[in-house]
Amino acid sequence: MRVNSVYNILQGEGINCGIPQTMLRLQGCPGSCKWCDTPQARSADGGELMNMEQVVMSLLRYKHRWICVSGGEPLLQVDELHQLIKHHLLAGTDWEIETSGYYPPPNWVSWVRTWVTDNKCPSSGMVSKSIDAWYKELNRLNYNHPLHAIKFVVQDQKDLEFALEHKPLWMTAILRPVTFGISKNAGEVVISKEQVAWNREVAEFALEKKFRFSLQVQKLLYGQERQDV
């Protein structure tokens, strides 16, 4: 597998926020989302090429029950990821996979405890090409798992309207404000007034329209630096 990094996290956003996890960040992504916070993971020939044993040993290092697979785009390496999960379903291990919705769901979708599918909003400059396939396949499988979610990263009112229009009736839908106003000054995390105002506006919209609301807690704690606790 081509791996960008493996590290220790408290999940900072979404449906599993706060859970200690091992992050497996895979390398390579066909998209160009404006809000990508790991652009160094886009190149398909970057990162480190690791065999399956090396990947598994890296995951075992932190001894967490949860493994989160992100990218890049994890499903760009769908066959390798399939083999990892198939042959190394470690006792008591739960998997979370974060995908852009660019690729259709794999036939082993039900092996994963949590799928977080990012339905790209207009401000991202990208379209989640296979998002309808995700809705249909999970509905067909009756996979309305309480830990599965569709996420909308929103920058403005147009994004909120898009999220409402595409909100599934039977699946958890998450609104996450774009993180644009968080910085670090003399070691202290500073949040701009504009960021606070937008967070509140999105939270009020989520309350009214019955979305789940999420922030990037890792950035509130550590600023824009990568979390590795």
C-alpha cells in the first residue's frame, strides 16, 4: 500500500468524535477539493510504499480498538484496502473509512463499522461523482448503521442549501463548517470572530433542519498543525 502516514489521534470530527484511534492516511487522490487539509497526500506516487505486514505492524503500535482510514482517497487503493481488512480484522478492531464519494461503494462495504462519505458542496470546486451510488447501495443493504454518516463541509449559504437538498431521509447527515479562521500565536490557538460567527450560524441551521453538527476539534486544540497525541 502507498501510505502517507500512520499516527495516534483522538478523532476530531464527525460521528466518532473524541474516540482514540489509529489514523492510517493513504496516499493518492484524484480530486482537488478546495478544503483539502492534506494536499501532500494527493500525489499517487508520494508517501511510502509498504507491504501488508509493515502496514499491520504500524497499526498495532498504538493498540487502539478503532482504526480510521483516510487520505488522500482510500478507495483509490480499494483492492489493497480490501486485503488489509479481510486478512487483518484484528480481534476487537473497528474500522472507520473516510471517502470523498468519488468512487462507488465496494462490495465489502458492510465489513466497515463507520463510513463517512463526504458529499462535496459547491464551494469545494469538486463533485462527488458516485454519491448517489452510495445512497442507493447503503439503502439496498438496509445499512442504516447509527455510526455511518454523510458529511457536508459548508462555507456559505449556498452550501447549506445544497446540503438540505441532498440530505438523505434515513441516514445521519453531518454539517461541518469550513475551518478558515484558526491560527496559532505564541503557542496559543486563536479563533477569529468570523469563524465563531459562521460556526454558530451553521449550528443554528443544523438545529432547525435536523442535521448533526460537527467541528474540527483537533484544530481547536492544536491549530492548523497535524494532531499526533
